[in-house]
Amino acid sequence: MDETKLQTAPADVTTPPAAQPVLPFDDESERPIAYALTARARRSVAPASLPSLTVVAGAGDDAIEEAQAPIEDPTDTRPARARALRRAGLSPAAIATRLRADELLVRGWVGETLSSVQRPAAVAPADAAAQAARVAYDEGRRAGAAEATERLGNDPAFAAGLGLLAAVSEADLHAMTLASPRVDLVVRALRWLRGVADVDPGRVRVVVRAGAGVAADGIRHDLASRLEVEPGRITVARWPAAPAPDAAEVLVRVHDPRLAARAGGWCDAFLAPAGPLVADLAF
């Protein structure tokens, strides 16, 4: 056999290049950046990682069961529906019943401040229980007015605090509501009310109308500290027509019919025709 036939052409072998040398200014910038999901992001991408919630029985007689979407959820149509129903003439209470939402949250959605809320005309209660509640409320309000009339003439601190409360609050059959675009006024008024009356922290609910430039989590924790309430009792609702991106308005509602009647009577005495003259004597 011809040996030349057994020989094959040598393969074209190339030498592999040397490893890339370490750059002189390597500062580990290629390492992954650590991050953590916010509560809103966890609800969107990892809902199974959230802790399970349990309904606590007996949390309050005035507690409202809500089918509430996550705060700032763009798919939640209730704010737009609430504004449409308000333009159609429904009251915030009727809207809250229809949408199964807290009336205070509905007020935040439709932009109802205390100055724009008109007291409804007195109507006959539908049943005996409602009528008894109305009678008790009216009696408590009259008693509160008599109490305040006696104190205004000789208690300057009470007169000053009541003047602030009367300017930022409104009492109804079920609760006392405080609202103002100036957060400091609501904080001082609620602090004064706690000092002169028994306010159950479990009956306090807060809604914040916030502009697009306000961080929801930030303002929630700030108000929780200033108002001395749990962060879970504070709801942030976006304010589409806010006068400024960083504008915010606070609404505080204390669900306590007895406190509402008593404090409402105090305000009646302060705002009565003789009220300012009596208040001036205290100073």
C-alpha cells in the first residue's frame, strides 16, 4: 500500500486567545443591584407572599364591610363612579351604600369638604330603632350645648380649643368628622378633642386626598405618627384636581354617636348668636 495515501493534510489548528485581563479600574459595577419589592409591587407580582388576613369579630359596631380594591389600583372604577353619582345628585352616604365603601372614603373621592357639605333636611326615621337613635342624639347635642355654654365663660383653654374644632369639624348622627387642607389644624383639633373627651382609637378612620406628587406610603406613615393612629386606619385616595402636585387634604372621622352628639352641642354653643360674646369673656 502506498504510504502517501495514508497521510492526511494537517488540520488548521488555531491557538485560543489568552483570557481577558482584569481591568485596572474594576469596581464590581457589574454585580446585580439588590432590591426589595414595595407592598404594592408584592400585591401585583407575588400575591402569594403576602400574609393572610383574618376578620376580627367585634372590632366595632359601626365597622363597615368593604370589598375594597388595593389603594391606587388603576383598575378600580369606584372613584369615577362615585364622582358620577355625586353629579347625579346622590348624597355621599347613598353612594357609599351603593358602592359598598366607607362614606369617608367616598367624600375623599368626590371632593366633599366640610364647607361644601350641606346638612340634609330633617326626615322622619324609617323605624323605631332609628327614631330612638335620633332622639338620643338630639338630647345629647342639647346637653353638650348646655355644658359648653357654662364652660365658655370661665375656661379660656376650652374656648380656644372649641373654636378650632368648630372651624374644622361637622357632627352627624353617627360620627364626628374633621377636615381641612391644612394638616396641622386637623392634628391640633384631634389632639385637643382627645384631651377633653374619651376618644376610642379603634373608632378613628382617616382618608387623605393626595396629589400626584405625594408618596402614598410616606404620607400614611407621617400622619399615623402625627394623628396617633395605626397606619392601617389611613387610606390614601388620589386627588385628580389637586391645586398642586404636593397638595393633600385630610379627613378624620370618629365613629362614635355619643361623642358626635356631645361635641356637636359644644360647637352649637360656640356658634350661637351669643357664643362669640361669651367666648370673648373667657379671654
